[in-house]
Amino acid sequence: MSTTTTAVINLDVPGPTISRHVYGHFAEHLGRCIYGGFWVGEDSDIPNEGGIRLDVVEALRALSIPNLRWPGGCFADDYHWRDGVGPREDRPRMVNSHWGDVVEDNSFGTHEFMKLCELLGAEPYVNGNVGSGTVREMSEWVEYLTRGDDSPMASLRREHGQDEPWKVPFFGIGNEAWGCGGNMDAQHYASLARQYGTYVRNHGENQVYKIAAGANVDDYTWTETLMKALSCLGCSRTPNNFFQGLSLHYYTHTGPWEDKGDATSFTREEYYLTMKRAARIEELVRGHAAIMDCYDPERTVGLIVDEWGTWWNVEEGTNPGFLYQQNTLRDALVATVHFDVFHAFADRVAMANIAQTVNVLQAMILTDPDSGALVLTPTYHVFEMNTGHHDAQQLPVHLKGDLPTREVEGSALNLLSASASTKGDTALVSLSNLDAEGPRTVVLDLRGRAVSAFSARLLGASDIQAHNTPEVPDAVAPVLHTGIRTHALGLEVDLPAHSYVTVSLELA
Ligand code: AHR
């Protein structure tokens, strides 16, 4: 039976801007993300530019990726950038201890990454090494990347074929310092972040937005310690001398760490549990943001959710250290739930990076290791459908009437998730029906501005486990949605069970 909910949206009362950077990405030297995913090498039969796969680049360009985080993750604190510059044949090799214990030949390094960013039209977010690197090494990397004169590192870059300095707007001061990035306690890392951050300098016109390695999940003590140690309320320097962003990592899985759940084979109860876990991002963002508010009431420091997404057991037969998993309609809804929260907290969440872009965890693209065939995942389509939210102004959505919920693990899971934004004379409304059992009709009570035209797109499938493969690439792909009509209050939208709908409005 279909039931009705009303979503009140004041089109003329926009809130803060939703930074396009919440649609950021993450590419680590992990499994087949870089090697085989982005990078095939110049001699490959797969069409490439300087070794970078052009089919992957072309597909990702439709997402308008705003920034790309690299080289890790855990790999970042093992990575020594000097090993990845200069002639490829001379580059030293290393062991990628975190991810499969494989030998890394460093053929994809700084220049290749910057070329990839250029091809994607994405801004680089480079993550430095605190765990096993030196202050000097980090400082010199930034000099190498961004300095324009004849300084030692700028000259070295020129020797390696790049005359002009690059722009590097985002730089991470280590990663997961509480774990793979050095197993530090918060106070120790805070001191190191101050030290390392001091030497991450602005060269020429390049202004670096420094991101300190933040908390895992609900480690509020970590956030509090970092904010206290780094923001220096009441002293003469501004809160953002040492850093401008503080990260947060949160992954969605249903089982314990050792057995996180299967990517494609799950029960309805596991589906709802997944949605419950995904919705927890709201509690986490709210909690960390509240602590940040105490030390940074002006909200000058961004909460950077630079690792998020689903983490399932690896696909059978694949290297357990490569974190390769399929991606279903369930994953797409995990993404829509996250974006609704990032939109709602637009005044604090300055950036977010899904883990990861190709072939690892909740990927946009899966490539076949043998044939090279490329598949766009359901999550890819959410990113594409949401490009209209990039740098748009948030519009609060007030839900009223019949608000569907379901009890999961002893508390209520909201089965309807929504957000909206406006840019100029347009608006975009996102509606997720998380109910796997039934459709829902939502009335959009649109106030403040007249709507001159509307259209809707639907991402759904008859089966919540539906996913795309080389054989059936469009099992989950957006279609024009005809279940939308005018209503006395604005519009009326039908949401099939377990579906995502975007409504585009032209405003008079
Ligand atoms: O994204 C995979 C890994 O998850 C990252 O390398 C690490 O930072 C996190 O634990």
C-alpha cells in the first residue's frame, strides 16, 4: 500500500553552500585502484594518455570530480615521494606492506598523479607521510610540487620535465595516525601535526589547505584533543595556522571487522542494518561537529570525511589485500544517505572522499583484470545524478505527515531520506526510499518561488542486490522518471521500493 509524506521546501530561503568537494574521491596504491584501474602504462593495448586509461578518465569526467586524494590511506605513511619521480626505469621498488604485500615499482608517482588530475579536471589532494617520513621530506615535496623559482626542488621538478609549478590546494598531514599511520595517541600526533604542518609552506600563490589526520568513527576524544592542541582559542594566532581541516573516517559494514558481510548476497534484515549503519554518519558528523564548535565557533576548520563508504568481504577468489568488491543498489543508497547528511551539515563538512574510485571498496568503476572491460557501478550513477548539488546552496527539507520508520537494532531507522539545493534559477531535490518492501509517494510542498518546469530521474531495480556486470552493464542505471505530477502544493513524486529519485526544477 502506498502512503504519503510531505516534504516542505522553502525555495527562497537558501542555506550554506554545499561544497563541491564533498563529492571528492580517493585513489590509493591499493589492489587494482592505481595499477590496472587508472594506470595501464604507455605500452598497453588499452587506449591511454601517458599510461593513464582514457576510458576510465572519460567515464569519470561525467562526475565532475572536484578533488582526488592520493597516494593513501595507509599507503601514504609508507610512501617516499622521491622514489616516484624521475625516469621510471630508475625508480626504486618497495613493498606495499598494507595492501597485499606486493612489490610496488613506483611507476605511478607524482607526475603521473598530477597528469591524472589534469585529465579528470580534479584538484589534487596529496596526503603526506608522517608515520615513516621526515619533516624535511614533506616540506620538500610541497616545494617540488608548488614552487616556481629556481629553488632546489623546483629545479629538480624541471629536470623531470615539468617547468611550471602545479597548484596543490589540499595536503594531508599523515593518515589514520591512531592506526596504520603510526599507532600514536592523540596528544603525540597533535604535536607532530603542529611540527609537520609548520613546514608545509605556501609557495608563490599556492595556498595549501592543510588537513590533520582525524578520528576514526566515534573517537570524540581524538577530535577534542586535536582541536584543543591545534586551534589555540584565545591566543594571538588564528585557529587555522597549523591546519584548516580535520578528517573523519567512517566505513559502513554489517558484520564485525573480520567478517564484514557479503557485497551481493545479503538478507533483507542485513539490508536494513546496512541502512542503519549508513545513517549513523549523521550521529558522527553531529558529534564531531559539536566538539569542533566549542573550539572553532566561527566554523573556519572544515570536517573532512576523507574516507567513507561500504567495506564488504572481498570477492571470492581475489587477493584479500586488494579490497575488491561488487557494488549493488544497496551501496548506491548508502551513498545517497551520506550525501543527504553532508548537505545538511554544509556549514561544517567541507570535503568528503569516497573510498575508493576504481576497483577498491565502494568504487565508481570496476575493470575486468583480463578483458579490461569497464563497468559503471550503481554508486557511480548517484555521483552523476548529484552533480547539480555541487556548490549549490542547501535548502532544508522539512518532512511531515506519515514518516516511515522501521525498528533496527532497537531503534528507529528513517525509511525516507531527503535533501535539496538551489543554484540560480534551478533546484535539485534528492529523495531516497529506503523501504525495501513498498513504494512511497512524497508531496513536494514547494514554497517561495514558482516552478516553471520539472523533470525527474530514477535509480532503482526490482532487486536490492542488483548490480552491473560486463554482461549486464545497465542493470542499475538512471532512467527518466514518469512518476511525477503537479499537485496543489507543488509536485507529487512516486518512489518505488528501494529507489533513489532526483527532481530537477526550473524556477521562475
Ligand atoms: O581505504 C582503505 C584503507 O582504509 C585506507 O588505506 C586506510 O586509511 C583505511 O583504514
